[in-house]
Amino acid sequence: MKPLKVAYLIDSLGAGGSERSLAETLPHLVDAGIEPRVFVLSEPEHGFAHLLRDHGIEVSLIPESGWWARRVYLRRQLLSWRPDLLHTTLFDSDILGRLSAWGSGVPVVSSLVGVGYEPARFADPRIKRWRLKTVQWLDSVTGRHLNAHFHAVSQAAKDSAIRRLGLAPERVTVVRRGRDVDRFAAPDAGRRAAARRTWRVADDEILLVNVGRQTFHKAQIVLVEALDGLVRSGLPVRLVIAGHEGPSSAELAASVAAHGLDSHVRLPGHVEDVPGLLAAADIFVFPSRLEGFPGAVLEAMAMGLPIVAADIPATREILGKLQDVPLVAPESATELATTLERLATDQGRRERLGARNREIFLQRYDVRKTVPELLELYHQVAGNGASE
């Protein structure tokens, strides 16, 4: 296969799952022969752009403001550099990339990273239904007519896109996300003890950890309600919810205060060293209402943690029959508390489950194992030529 020139367009390289995935995958694609250029719409304070630049990968901020000016700028770059394909990620970049490449001869691949048009998204009281429906329509029309192909990060994401965007199944290829195993050395006793000192967790306390931006679909309020039951039962438990503030931050903080859990819950915001936090944890908890393919769950598996998660398609796909802890019904704080209590009081089971999760991560989700599949997809799309 000849080397490929691939342009990447993503909303930003900020601290999110899609952003982390690109930052960890792209250096391995370069080692495999890809010649990349990365374009971003913004550069937030926290993020991963430096990881790519340190690897010698060009990251360019699109300097224009406004859709038309950005389209003109990006189209000029595509016509000048002539990449073999354009790979877009996240909604704004998907739409901009499709419109910019239209008629240029550069085929577009968009990553399907979420399931944001499912009913659980419309249940968010902050969502204006008409606006989300408009976004869905725009995504569907431009995707069906201007994309050469789609890359789904999970079967759950593919199935949702077929249902909600009307995509033909043969135009969607699943290549699951991975993580760089070098960031996730399984913690030994010394590292665990040091991490727990950093997070001020006593030896006899059970530390629950959740990682995710504070939004409705992450359902962290359900986790706080479950924690209230655990504390009332007398279990020595603490909870850290790590992630950027978001639309649910005020409601989440109010729930912690209303349940009198201030001494049991920490909301540190963005945490740079997530593996360090996970090294201190006893159980990773993931009550999300919907996900495309949760990178936070992969990272917990990589660190050898047992996981208690909501029973949604994405977590079922990753965990499913791999563990002996049942997935819990979404929205059920009672079922979540019961499952957590059983696991928290059984150290042997936690250790067995954590070891199994790390083994599965190494077998399936080391990023080096996903690179050949993505590379094959690129060559197939480039060989097919531009979209109609």
C-alpha cells in the first residue's frame, strides 16, 4: 500500500474522549506511514495538541471566524495540499469538512463517536427539541450525500447512525477506539498507596471514581443518590467525580449538599493525571444514560479496576459477558447502590474482576491493535475515490 496523505479536522484537541483518541492514535498511524495534517476549530487551555506537536505532527488552528470564511480557508488548504482523504470528528467539523470538500475530489470519512440522537438525549430538559431535530436533519442530509464513508467507534454508534441518520450499513465500518497502554501501568501496592495519600483516602475507605464532563447524559446525579444510600448503610465510602464543569454542574453540587455528602464527595474538575486518580480507586462507576464508546471505561479497564456501569448498548458492548458484576438499569440509584455495596464488601471479587478487565484491555483495546484496521479503511476509501 502506498503512503497516504490524510487531513484531520476536529472541533478541538481539548480534554475529551474523541480528542484523546486522536492524539493517541495518530502517532502510531504516522509510524505506519500516514502523512497527516490536523486542523482544529479552537485551542482550549487543557488538551492534547502538544502531544501531536511533540511527535512532529502539524496542528493548525483555522484562523477564520464564521462558517463561510472557515469553509473558504479549509477548501483552499485541501486544494493546495491534495490529501488522499479528509477525516472529520465531531459535529461542527463534520459539517464544515463535508461542505469544504464538496466537489474538491477529496473523499470525506466522518467518525461516528456518539449516539446523540437517541431518545435519552431528547430527555435532557436543557435540550430544545426543535434545535436538536434540526441538527439531526443537517447531519443526516450532508452525511448521506457528501460523505464517502463513515468510521464508527463502536457497533452501538453504527446501529444508532443507521436508525437515526438513515445511513446505509455498508457505508459504515466499525473500528473501535483504543488507548495507549504505555500510559496505564497497572498499579502496584506502592503506587496505589501513594495515589491514595495524594487524594487523602484512608486505608479502610472505599474510593469510587467517575470520570466525565458534568452533563445530563453522564447521570452523575444518579451516582450521588446511590452514594447517599451507601453512606446511610455505614459503608466507609468516598467518591471523586473528575471532569470539566458542564450544564449539570450546579445541579450536581446542589445534590451533594442536599444529601449532606460534602465530606464524602470531591468535584475537582479537570484532572490532568487520570491514571494517577484511577490508581487510588477501588471501583470505577459509570452510570451514563448514553454513550458512543466510553473511553473512560477503557481507561479504568487498563488500570485493572472493577467497573459498575449502566446497562446501555455501549457498555454492554465493551463489558457484556466479560465480568461477573451485572450492568445496572439506567436511572436506578437503588440498583446502583445495591451493586456497589456488594462489590465494595468483597475485596477478592474486586481484585479478580479488575485483573480480568486489564487482561481484556490488553487483548482488545491497546491502540496499536486498532491502527491496522483504521489504516485499511483509509486505503479502501482512498481507492474508491471522491464521494458523489
